[in-house]
Amino acid sequence: MKRADRWMITSGMVISVMTAPVLKQQEDNGRIRHWGYIPELGRWLRVVTLEDGETIHNVFLDRNFKP
């Protein structure tokens, strides 16, 4: 969220996606992807966590996600 292209992503947005994802998918390496729509931005946010489902690995606006 410190990157110039992610300045608009807040911790509240990340928490809302992790607590109520529209889609949740486990990767082969064990990481878990969570997707949620952020109305304030009009975009889909992807939160990738480690295997424990709590430790955040990556957060970004997913321009390719289709619900």
C-alpha cells in the first residue's frame, strides 16, 4: 500500500475483503486469494494471504477479475 499505484487502498478496505470476500481461492503453493468489490474505487481488490489466511502477502486492484 506504500507503492505509488496503491496509495488509495486503505487497511479498512483490506479488512473488509478478508472478512467477507466475494470469492476465495487457494493457490497450489498454499497462499489464499480473496476478492472483494470496493465501491469507493469502483474496482475489485485482491488480497493474497499466506497459508494461515491472516498474514498478508500482497494487495492490489485486480483489473482482470470477472465475478
